[in-house]
Amino acid sequence: MRISALISDVDGTLMTHDKVLTPRTCEAVAALQARGIGFAAISGRPPRGMRMLVEPLALTNPIGGFNGGQITNPDLSPLEEHALAPETAHRACDMLRGYGLDVWVFSGQDWLLTNPDDSHVAGEIRTVRYQPLVVRDFDGVLESAFKIVGVSDDHDYLARCEAEMQAALGEAASASRSQSYYLDITHPQANKAVGVQRLAALMGVPMGEVAVIGDGHNDLGMFAQSGLSIAMGNAPAEVKNKARFVTGSNDQDGLAEAIQKYILDA
């Protein structure tokens, strides 16, 4: 089949477990581009938290932040934006607090939280490479929130919260776990099934010629939309089972392996 673009997840796929972009990954993406095959990234991260990818990967195509909720050019100038409706944002925030979860809000280009001592804050700073704003409450910022996150180390409990929140919010929002410890609430159009279609359209590539690669439950939507789906070796079994191919893990340069084996040499 003809592949004209590869759209990749970031954490657990493009980056190693330690949030490193390896030389082999950079070389593989460069080889794609030299072949005339486009490359773009989509993630639950804010676009601001994807800036570190632009130079080493020589990105020229749009970036899909917040699972497609905020699509920008590589210089972070906006192309498409889908913020949560204010009433939905307030309801989601109240529900997450009701579950006893720590809550983070991404509004505009800012990351806001009330508990800086949460165990995942330091890791997220290392991931997105900017500091959160510590606030007393979220008054005002929920009027322009792109993503609200519930944080918990009880992964099974968070999975139950995901199902309950999606049922409660219905078509007003998308609830999905970007990591086993993060429950993301975004605009209903801010999910990877829609986001990958918007990126492909902006790149001028039909979905039948798009390959996608990812490792998480929130990547299943783009698996279903693409011409070729690839799961990382570190993905859960239920994600691997939905992909056409499975490559090595993110700590074994699985993305580079997939580019070579399933796209360049195919």
C-alpha cells in the first residue's frame, strides 16, 4: 500500500521511558522525510510541551496537542482550537474532585494546579519542560480550558472513573487515559480519531495513505481511522490486538524499527 505520511504518538512511542528522543529515532524520521513521506506528532501534551521535538525532528507539519484539541504550526501559532465548553469544564472539574483525584487544568498555554506536591508533578515538568502555575483555585481559567486532568496512582480506580465520566459527560466531552495515571477530559473533537483526520487533511494526505503508531488506549481511535496501524512493544495487549503490526518497545527504538520495516522497506 502507498504510505504518504506517518502520524505518531509521543510519550511511550516517539520518546523513551526517560523522555529521550534517541539519535536512531531522529535518523529514521529524517529518512522518511528524505523519501517524501510526511511526519507529524499528536499527543495529549500541550503544544508548548512538544516544542523540544521541532528542531531535532525538523518538523514542518502541524502539531496536534491535547489529542487534537489545539493544532498549531511548529512555531506554536494556532491553526485549529477546540476548548471545552465552560459549563462542561466546571462539571468535569467538580467530578474529578469528587473522585478524590488531584486536578490539573491546561488553559491557553498555561498548566495550572493547586497541589504542587503531587508525585507526578516533577515528572510532568521533565516531560513538558516548563513549570506549572500554582493557584488557589481554578476560577476564571475554566472558561478557556483545553484539557482537565485527573491524576491517581490507583490505575484500576482511574479506569472506572474514565468510564463513569464518559457516560456522565456524554457528547459534551471526551474522557480517556493518556497514561495509566492520567485521565484527560477534552473537547469531544479533541480525540485522536478526529485529530489524526485533521492532521492528515492539513497535510493534504488521504487517510488511506496514513500510517499511525502509538502505545496507549487513546491511540485506538487513530488506529481505526488509518490505512496502517502500528503498536509499540510496550503497549498493553488490548492495544496491540487492534494494530496491524507490532514493533519493538520505546526503549528499543521501536518507532525507528517500524519506519524501516513497515514503511521504507515495504
